[in-house]
Amino acid sequence: MRLILIAALTLLPVTAVAENPICAPTGEIVGRAVEARKSGEDAPETITAISADMVGDLAAYEPAVQPLVDWVYSLTEADMAEDVAGSYVAQCEAQ
């Protein structure tokens, strides 16, 4: 029992760090950019569409739209076959 408690207390800071509050909203931006690119939309049109939806609590993330969309549109076709948004969120939470 003592070993389980020690392990839980040791992992607590890792768990707290893994829940970075910016990862989910910016991951959603990445996901929308991926879907727009796969649908044939161009980057400027995608930036405009996603930026228009950044209202309320999401307004704070509007400055991230253009660089994230630009990044998605710079990926290779092979990269686009992967779970880009999921990988982005995983990497974000790992930092």
C-alpha cells in the first residue's frame, strides 16, 4: 500500500503538467486546419474561417490561428495521413 501511495504522489506533478490548458483549443485549430486542407480549401480561406469562429473564451487563441494553419499547410502529404491534431496535442501536453 505504501508503494502505491509513493508512486501516486510521484506521478502527481507529471499529471498536472500534462494538462496544459492551451493544448486542447490549439489542437482544435490544428484539427480544423487539417480538415480544411483535406477538403481542398486554401490556407488564407482557412485562416479567415477559423479566425471568425474565435469568439468568447476562444478569442484569446485567435493569434495562434495563422501560424498553426500555416504549419498544417506546410506538412507533406505523408504527414497528412497521420493523426496530425492528435500528435500535436500529445506533443503540446508533453512539454
